[in-house]
Amino acid sequence: MNNQKINVKKLIWQLVLLTLLIASVFGCGQTVAEAPKNINVGVVVYDQNDTFLSEMLAKFKDDLKAKTPEGVTFTCTVRDAANAQQTEDNAVSELLDGGCNVLCINLVDRTAPSDIIQLAKEANVPVIFFNREPVEEDLMRWDRLYYIGADAKQSGVYQGELAAEFCAAHEGVDRNRDGKIQYVVLEGQPGHQDAILRTDNAVNTMLDQGVSLDKLGYRIANWNRAQATNQVSQLIDQFGSAIELILANNDEMALGAIAAYDQKNITATDYPVFFGIDGTTPGLEAVVNGSMAGTVYNDQKGQADAMAALTIRLALGQDLSDFGLINGKYIYKDYYKITRQNVKNFTS
Ligand code: GAL
Ligand code: CA
């Protein structure tokens, strides 16, 4: 009997203590500051040696740091897929195991995002694809998939406009005075949305603007400077000084083409004019020193900024309704034409 009384008393006291404890934790209805959150971003890039993407990711990290709210910690792990989709899929798996809460993925093969989507969905971790756009059907497979990039067609049109304007202003581009511009195109990776669209639109825009063109050749150099040097060396061997204009799908390949002429000690008056796309640091330098006639700015700053802002919102579970996503999924940043006249606006 006595023992029972003691047990009831003990129980009452325990209940009182528990009530006090709950009241202190929840501040009697007041909201208490939430525990600091963590933004853990996992990034995988198709090839860490890609100049445009390295520059973009350096900006992304700076932006993440600058935009992360006070009291929130962040970590950003970047992995290299070394041009293999399987390596990229494995990296995603490891990043998810490591507790990342947002993935930023630059696909090796833009037609093969299935495994990554499946893994992310199982872990309920949102994915921002960037630079290499998955087909719409894939992006529609889950509502937490996004894409940040640019409209490749626009960059091709702008490159064609730059080249047409340059030819109109400089009769000397047509060195053999046959009324046609003998040209060569250096293309990025086959299957990449930027490669085919840039080539087609640059060439068609020049034709639309009344430039007579004579195609000497197309070469694939996979966005890569050394491959472009190699390809253009062969073209010089084949065509001698006949090439009057080189359109490259990106700055790195334009720079590789220039290097091929430099290596062969070609007389300055026998150089073609070169156009790139990207506006990377070495690309802008080439416009400043006049070795490249123009380029098109692929807005790495804007893309990095948007990716950092979206990453933070997703990691903190914030609302996206005012973020300006097209169809709730897409962000496309505009390109800009760059010539020697306005290059200073992009170099700082
Ligand atoms: C393009 C860019 C290239 C290369 C490629 C990689 O947008 O112009 O330089 O970075 O993406 O996917
Ligand atoms: Ca000519």
C-alpha cells in the first residue's frame, strides 16, 4: 500500500518535470531559433580540365559562400567524371552516401541521366543539371529536377553576326579576292546541344547577312585546345594559306587553331580571322590582343550565380515561386557579343 503511494507520487513528479521540460524547449508557444542548417552540395563535372566549366565552378563556390545565410554552414564537394558516365554515376552514389542535400550535375552524356535521377529520387535529393541539357522527357521524370544553362542557338546567331559584320568592315578577309570566304568550322563534342546548334546558326546567319561562303572543312575537336591545334595543323598542310576564316564552337578551340598557325610560323598576312564562343579569361585576352576577332559571352557569371541561389533555396527548403524558373524547371542566361570595342566590359 505504502509502496504504491510512493510510486504514484514519483509518477506525478515525473510528469511535472516532463511538462516543465517541454515548456522550456518550446518556450510556451514562442518560436525558438531552429538549429543551424547545413548546405552540403555535391557537384560532378564531365571533365575537370574544361576551361569554361572550371571558371564557372570557381565563381559558383564564391557565390555559395557569399549567399549562404548566417548561422548556416556549407560544404561543396566537386568530383571529376573524367569523361565517363559510369564514373559520374558512381560519384553521385558516393556523394549521396556522404549526406549531400543538393546535387549539381554536368552530365558526361546528356542522354543518360537515368541512373542519377533514380538515385537522387530514392534519396529525395534535388538535382540541378547544368551546361549539358538533358532531354525534356528526362527532366519531367521528377519535380525536383532543374536545368541551368543557355540557349545554344543564340550563341550561334551571335557568332554569325559578329563574323558577318567583321567581313563587311574588312574587305581584306577575302584574301584571294574571289568574292567568297573560304572557311573552316571547329566543332565541340558530337551530340552536345551547343555543338550542332552553334555551327548551323553561325553559318546560316552569315549566309542570311549576304556573305558568300565556301566551306573547306569541318573538324571535331571536342571543346579542346590541343585537339584543335592538331586538327588545324592538318588543315594547314592540306589547304596552305587558303583558309580565310575559322569559326570555333568555343574559345579553347579557337585558341588551339591560332596556336597551330603560330607553330607553323605562317606569315601574319596569311592568318585567317578567328571567332570563338565563351569569353573565358584566355579567350578575352585573345580578343584584347587582337588574335581573335570576336567571341560570344557564355554567361558563366550569371549561370554560377543562379546555380548558387537555387542550391541554397533547395537545401533550406525555401519557396521557389519568385525564382523565375521557366516551366518550374529551367533557367537560361543570355549570351552577349564581344569585340575589341566592348571587351573591357567583360574583363574585370
Ligand atoms: C559549352 C562551352 C564549352 C564547354 C562545353 C562543355 O557550353 O562553350 O567551352 O565548356 O560547354 O559542356
Ligand atoms: Ca576568298
